[in-house]
Amino acid sequence: MASATVRRISECFVKPDLPPDAKQPIYFTPFELIYLNANYSQKGLLFAKPSPPESHHFSITTFLEDLRRSLSATLTHFYPLAARLATRKEENPPSYVIYIDPENSPGVKFAHATVDITVSDILTSTDVTELLDGIFIGGSVNHLIADGTSFWHFMAAWSEIFRSKQQDEYSISRPPIFKKWVLEGSDPVINLPFTHHNQFIDRPDQQAMFQERFFHFSSAIVSRLKAKANAESNTHKISSLQAVSALLWRCITRVRGLTRESETVCKLVISNRCRLNPPLSDDYFGNPIQSVSGTATVEDLMTRGLGWAALQLHEAVANHDDTAVKKWVESWFRSPVVYKRSQLFHPNVVHFGSSPRFDMYGCEFGLGKAVAARSGYMNKADGKMTMYPGQEGGGSMDVEVCLLPEYMMDLECDEEFIIALKSN
């Protein structure tokens, strides 16, 4: 793996046919502007190449052309993905307006690369890339433009068009909704009150070295953790996701060796779509996300059990309702802020992103069901967890854990973690 060299075979730009109403600027909401400094979201699916006798009829050239054609058709529906960010500087008062410009863009870069590794190498190791026996179809999108819900909505539509028998119609079952949510009484065009871009642009610095590992939670393991968390907290409200997150929060805090009086935080990235009143559709395209947090001293987290930890997360999610969301937006308008990268991660934080509820494995491109979902190196740091559905479904989960090497070694030996991952 270390010696494998990626060879870029070709690249081109794919442009959509813009509909008549798709040439106006698209402005951002406070939910999105705070993430101006976040790195691109990088996600993708790993597929096995056809095996004999089907492989005799498989042509990578034809496959790539079908991908490119269907991508162009999909971008006609999801045209902001083919756009570029633009900035307008205002003089009176001094401010910046950042928006999406659908017309000023060469399109989406479509790259084909190869690397001499196998599907097994990817699965056992911690862009459209062709492997010796597989194909990885991945995408990279600015986090201002789309969250995980919108990214996998796009991937599902691309898959739908790729597999469509009516290739000249290019219709999709779930058209995206681009009309932005706006707080009642506020201006949809937001002026960031800064006099110089250095006041809100955070240049990337050298990231600390960390290790990545995938841990699989079967449906039986997830069910057992959920039942344990609910029984310990005498409730039935704790979800599977909250139970698994609480386990990792406890185990990672333990291996970090923090003092017992230290404060530790577990952050969950959640969508505001269903929390607003009236709610937004899952087809709403954008990045309407926020983080909610469970906070505890190390002593409380270690002594009060899994159920108590999971209940802190449940209450943080339950309290994030329409009132809380709108209160935050009103506060942001009074004092606009753009997060710096240093504010997104902290040594005492365990941070969960993505979701096992995304239908990643429903996205197929004529190669059968993907064998794995993976992410790129962006937006990762010590303590960052990325959640995926398990490939076999049934409520199973995969969690990509990023930790400093010494913490990862201890996590793999942590007694609570080992017991939890036992299949029986």
C-alpha cells in the first residue's frame, strides 16, 4: 500500500445544461457560512469489478463514458455542484457577500486514475479510481454547498440516472429543492461584517499525525448496546446511534488518560431539516447542520455508565428543537462568526460526523452493491469519528475512528470496547 502510486489517466470538466431559472446567485444561510473554513467533504463507494463470465463484456472505457454522461444529466438537476463560489466586497459599510455563481464555472472535474492495489488492500488498510479488481467512485464537495444528506441525495440521483432505461429523459424521483430557508424578517443576502478577508479566512496549517481504523458494529451488537443503554437509564428513548456514540465517547476518553476533573465533550453533527417548524424536506439541498454536545467530567463519564452517557447525548438532541435553532440564528445575526478549524476540534472532544442512516449502499452503478463506503483525508483529526451504515444493512454500523497512534493502540486493548464488539 505504501509504495502504490496513483496514475492519473485522464480528466475533463463536465457541465450541466442549466435550466432557465438556474443562473441567479444562490446565497448562503448562517448554518452554512459558519463552515466557510471547513475542508471539502470527500466520500465514495468501493465496487468490485465484474468476475467471469460477466467480465468478458465489461469495458472500462464504456463504463467511464456512461458515468460521464449520467453525471452531466444529474448535474442538470443539481447544478449548484457545478458552480463556483464568488465574493462581493461591499464598501459602505465594509462587508463581504459570499454566494454561489452558477454561470462562472467550467463545470465539475471528472478524473480517471488507476492504482495497483486490490479491493482487499482497501478493506484491510486503515475520484474514480480503478483498482486491479475494483473501482472506487468518489466525490469531493465544498461543505458550504452540501451536507451529507444532500451529498447522498445527489449520489442516489446519479445512480438512478446511470441505471435508467429511459436515457434520453433523465428524470429523477426526488428533485432537489434549492429555495433557501430564511429566518422570518431577515434578509436572504447576508453581509459578513469584516473589513479584510484575513479576519474570517483560516489558512490550513500542518495537521497532527493520527491513525484511522474502521470498526464494525453488527446489528446484534448495536441492538445489545441500545438495550443496555436504555436499561441503565430506565428509558426507551435512546437510539442506536446515541448508544454507539456513548460507548466510543467513554472508551476514547479513558484511553486519553485525562484527569478525573477534566471536562470532556461529545459532539454530534445533526441536520436541522426535521427540527424546524415547519420542517424542511429531506430533498432540501444545502448544509443546514449544527452540532449538539454532551458534556461531562471524566469522573462522571467513567463512573455513571453507558446509559448515563447515552442519555446526555439523547437530551442534547431532544433539546435542539425549532426554538433552539431559531434562537441560535438570531444570536448569529447579532454577532456573525465564521468558525476557525481550531474551533472544530479539541483534545478533549470526540466528534461524530456523517450518519449510518444515509442510504449509501443504495447507490449502484451497474456493478452490484458496493463492498464498502470510504472517506478522504479532509476534516479529520484526533477524536473525529465518521459514521456509516454497515454493508449488510439491518441496523449495522461502521465507524471510522481517527486517533493519535498511542490512543488507537490503547483503544484496541480497552476492555469495555473489546467486550462490546464481541459478536456473542
